[in-house]
Amino acid sequence: MSDIKIAQQAKMKPIIDLVEEKFNIPAEYMEPYGHYKAKISLQYIDSLTKIKDGKLILVTAISPTPAGEGKTTTTVGLGDAMNRLGKKTMICLREPSLGPCFGMKGGAAGGGYSQVVPMEDINLHFTGDFHAIGVAHNLLSALIDNHITHGNALEIDSRYIKWKRVVDMNDRALRNITVGQGGAANGYLRADGYDIVVASEIMAILCLATSRADLKARLGRIVVAYKTDSSTPVYARDLNAQGAMATLLKDAIKPNLVQTLENNIAIIHGGPFANIAHGCNTVIATKTALKLADYAITEAGFGADLGAEKFINIKCRVADLKPSAVVLVATVRALKFHGGVVKDDLNSENLDALEQGFVNLQRHLHNITNNYGLPCVVCINRFTFDSDAEIALLQRKSETLGAKCVVSKHWAEGGAGAQALAEEVINIVDNREPGFTFVYDEDMPLWEKIEAISTKLYGAKNITASPKIRSEIEALQKDYGKFPICIAKTQMSFSTNPTVKGAPSGHTVEISEVRLANGAGFIVVIAGNMMTMPGLPKEPAAERIDITDDGIITGLF
């Protein structure tokens, strides 16, 4: 059956009753959104501060391919398996964006028998968090233009407005637009553009904020533009915007509770892409799971060079988190793709291509164990057409590198198919005290931080930027030099060229743009021609999504 049919046949339990049963949270602290979704109150979360944290497990993956890797599916399967083994476990996921859902990637609620449900709700509007983020962002956009229209007391230079607009849909036509057309009654004429909601700094702020007070303070610190002297920043607080923006986010800041197909609790909250943002769920969600459960399993977006890097160097640094182990998800099909096999031939055994593509896994594994000092389990997310010889080769090569390599069948069998993976993860987490290091020190200059990520993790020889970009980085160094770096780069390759597979080395990472995310507290560095507003593919998923007269959604996966 398709993922959506499996999800539609799930025997869900009322979420309020299930959360009370599993974690003893009184119903009064939960806000139901129908029968199977709920938000947990910040008041209850605040009451957990004195409880000892559980162990944190990060799920990441090799570089993505059209063959699929199954990171979210593995996170869900692992969580279900650990609960089957009697371990009090909670998973923390990101919320899906409508952009890829109606574009190329599809939904992000897991797959097969390792899913979170209600699948359709989660993949569509869910509890309205993304809507709230988009509206808060666009309110600030409107306030900027309104301020200039009514006299511009702050002396904002319209050429140096840094705050675009956002929409939660892939729409390349909105990347560069002109606003204010039609005369003075419609404002003033200027260039503008749209990003996708997941790339909004407000998304990052929501994901890193620890309280409503912290959220409001971060919103106020957003740099929206510069004054006519071109060097004095204008903040959102100068427009008195932070209060109204925080009001729009009053419910979005509360974590969302749902369940897996096996009726285990999952928190789904926040959702930036790791290729254009920091790619992690909210700090509030992760810290809540660590208080409620003995083990919290979370994922980070795309491959380990992006999601895991930002999870560690941004989220863990900001929130003082320390993972106990990492699961690196790989598939035989994806590694053969990295070894040069075209998508249509991936179901045929090809040991030579698998061996060539293994270098991608090897690079990610090296980064996790050597650059971060964390223990790592390689999870082979098994597909039907994987041959025994291919599985044996992948296990043998992984274990020669010192990593346990476990075959998992959670897509087909749910938690039962991931028990071997769960046992290995538990063994590491319970019996090993991991080392933990960052890739760069916060006192390093911004340029050297970018260089450290590129050379240590991407295998690059060096980085380069135009004199204009270099001067912008040098200007940011004065006031924001301690900020971590968030590199926006293609997820398909260690290089900035998405067609280069495997583990390229000796390439140059070109910095094409740099942005200050002062409220989030990091510097966004755009490498290559990465777009913060994606476009739809030639045959978007939207063309196959439909709803029957009885209200049954089809084609969503």
C-alpha cells in the first residue's frame, strides 16, 4: 500500500488520553486540535525544569539522492522500536512545508509502517504554525513599507531594505518582484522579493527561542534595513513590531503532540530546511522531550554536512545540548546513485557502483566521529531489491571504519523491523560517554568559521568571495563576530555543484551572498547559486494530489 493508505488505516487513539497514559500529562495542560493533534502549554513545560534530562539521539543521513534515504522514517521506526524494548522514548520531528509537499519531495511524516499520524493533517496545514510564521513575517514587511510611506522618520534607505516577504509554496516567479506599482496611493516603487516560509528568520527565531520573552526579544533584534548613511541598522523594535509579531505567534510557540502508527508520542514543531536554514526542530520541543522521556530522538534536515552540522554548531551551541549518539541513515540505492548508477537502474545489483558511492557515507561518518567526536551507528534502510551481497559489502566496509552497521526494515515492519538498530543505539547511549566538539570556536573570525566548515566537512580546498562580499563579512565581524555560521548550500553534493556526487575534494566553495540573522543569532552564508525560494519541478506533486467526494485525500505521500 502507499504511505497515505497505510496512514488512513491507522488505529489512532485520542491524543489527550494517549499523552496522559504515556507521560502523565494532565488534560488541562493540553490544547486539542481535533481528536488526534494537540499543543502542550508552556506553563506545563516550565514546570519540568528541575527534572533530569534524558539522552539525546540525532538521526542524520548521507547526501540526499532521488533514490531516497528515509531519515524521518528511520527516526519514527527507531522510536517505536525503543518503546517496544521498554525504553521510555519520544521522537522530535520538524513540521513539513507545503513547498516540497506540492513540489518534488512530497510529505515529511515518515513512510510505510514508520509514520506519524494523522499524516494528511501533518503534511498540510497541521496546527497553523507555518501560517502564523508567514503572517508575522509579512506583517513586518508591511510595517516597513508603511513607515516609509508615512514620512520615514527612521530614515530607512529603500535601497538597503533587507527584509523580503514570504509564502509557504515553491514559486520561482516571486523571487524578484517590484512593489508599489500604480502610483503614490500604493506606496513607493522599489525592488522586493519572496523567500519560502521555512527560510524566514522568524522560523529560525521560533526554533531557537526558549520562552515567549526570548521570542519577543529576538523578534525585536531583527535587522530589517539600514538608514540613509548605509551603515546604521534599523531594527524591528524601532518599528514597534515585536509585540504584534509575538502575538501572532502566541500559539505557534507551543509544541505539537501527535502519535506514530504504533501509538507512541511524537512532538512535531518548527521546520526549516537545512539547505537554506538551520534545519532543526525547536529547542523548546527537544528540551521538553528530554524532560518527559529517558531518550529523545530528533532529526536534522538533509545530509549530515548540512543538518547535523547546523544541529551541532548552531542548535547545540545555543541551547547547550549534547547528543549521546548519532544514527547515519543510508540506502544501498542511494550509494549506488553516488557511484554513478542512473535512477532507473538502481534496483539491479551493482557492487562496483556501491563501492564507488561508499565514499559519500565514509565522508559523513568521518565528520561525525572525527570532527564532532560522537559515536555513530550506520543504519541501512533496506529496500526490497537490495541484494544480500550488497548488504554484506556495505556492512563490511562500514565496520572496517569502526562503525557498527545495522540493517533495518522499519519501513515494511514498523518498530519490529528496527529492533536490532534500537538495541545497538541503546548499547552505545547507555554505556559510552561521548566526546563532543564543535567544528569551530566561537571566537574565530567569521571568514575562518566559513573556511572551517568548507574544508573540514565539505572537503573543499578553499573558499572564495567577491571583494564586495568580503567587505560585507568584514563589516559584520565587528559586531557579530561571535555568531555561528549557517551555510545555505545545495543538499545534493559536498560541493556547491548539485551534479557532483560521491565525496568530491579539492573544490572551491564560492560565497555569493551573506545575510545577517540578528534575531536568530547567526550569519547566513549563501554558497553557489542556492535559492531561498525554490521552484516547482516540471511535473509537480500537486498534479496528482486530489480529494474524493467523501473527503478522502489521495496522491499525498
